[in-house]
Amino acid sequence: MKVYISSDIEGVTNVTNWDETELYHDAHEAAKKQMTREVVAACRGAIAAGATEIFVKDAHDSARNIIAEELPEEVTLIRGWTGSPESMMAGLDETFDAVIYIGYHSGANYDGNPLAHTMNTQNNYFRINGKDAAEFDMNTYVAACHGVPAVFLSGDEQLCEHAKELVPSIETVGVKYGVGGATFNMNADKACRLIEAGVEAGLKKREECRIEEPETYDVEISFKEPAKAYRACFFPGVYSVDARTVSYTAEDALEMMTVKMFIL
């Protein structure tokens, strides 16, 4: 079995402030260690379920956060950014059996995590077919485009609830929840234990987690700065809705992500 793990950091337990997410900041040390621990726990669960190949995408900011030497020998670690539209899912194709998300966070326009955002902090929301989307949504659609089911997610509790709206059978572990600018965090050892068990359980019900792509993707992006919306509407197929908002329609997930790559 071949498994793909995409890992972010804002949904890792005990990560609360932006400085903890920034490479070279002193506060980042503890965050990257727990990010690594949660990824390793996911790998253990995948191996217990029968995985023989695991690709891990370090999908946060610099994409150089995970401590490579801590990973099992079954892992191929993807560091840095390819520059392809798949972004946080770079390298995923139809040869994979399942996708797992570690350390993911609520999207822009949600309040379940003080670090909530979608791709960057320059937008008020990224909406797909009328619904505010998180990075989980767009990445799960990318996986569906390749016929690969998303079977597990860890992160903040609000995102876990949100994820089940798109993939009802997905296994989740909510390791934290946000209130205002604070986070209420699960014990780090307990989080790793639950992630390991959840990944193993999720991989055993892969078929239940398959979803179909929608016929089209009607995307609406609200920028915080009108100048960015004005610039975006010059991209072919992107239209101005109002001073801060643009829209476009994509035929599949990869087209949606390609346009997003150039305008967001």
C-alpha cells in the first residue's frame, strides 16, 4: 500500500501564535518537533495498516520543518516547493492508495483556530461552490481528481467537523480548539497516540472515503486589499464581483488550483 501524507503546522497541538510557525524563530523549535512527532505517529499507523511506501509532503511555509532523521525508513520526504498547481499535494498521482492530513487548520472566515486561513492571510475567504473552503477542501478535491481517497485528518476540532461534511467517513483527531486568540490543546503524547490509531483505522476503510469531483468548481475569492482583486481579474476567465471579490469557474480540481496559483 502506498500512502501520501500532507502535513501543515497550524493544526499541531500547542501551536498558537504565528511566530511558532516561522522557520528560524526560536519559538519554531518546539512546534516543528511536535509536527514531526505527529507525522511519525501517522507513519506508524500507516505501517501497521500495511503501508510499504509513504510519501510525506512538508506543506508548511518554507516546507523545511519536519525533522527528516526522525522519519521511518519507509518514508520519502518532500521538502521545498515544486511550483506545481497541486502545491501542498505535489507528487500525488493515481498510484497512491490513500491521503492523510496532519496538523491542518480551519480556513479563512472560520474561528476555530487563531491561525485560521486559506493558503495565505491575504484573503477573507476562498469559496468553492458557495461554501467557505479550507486547504483541506481544495487538497481533497485534488486527491479525488486522481481517484485517491482522503482517509484521515488531524488538526483543530472545527476543521475536523468541517471535513466530515465533504468526506463523512473520514477518521479525524481534533488535537486543539480555538477561542479568540487562545488555543486549548490536547496533551502531546495523547495526540500522537490517537493519530496513530486513527490513521490505522482510516486506512482500513479507504473505499468508504472515496468522493466524486463536482461537475464544475465555481470559485469566489474575497481579498483583503482591493488592489489584489483588481490585479486578479486580469487573469483569463477571472471576473470582478466587487471591489474586493473575484470569481472564476474551473472544470476540474487541477484547473481550479492552477488559476488559484496565479491570482491568490
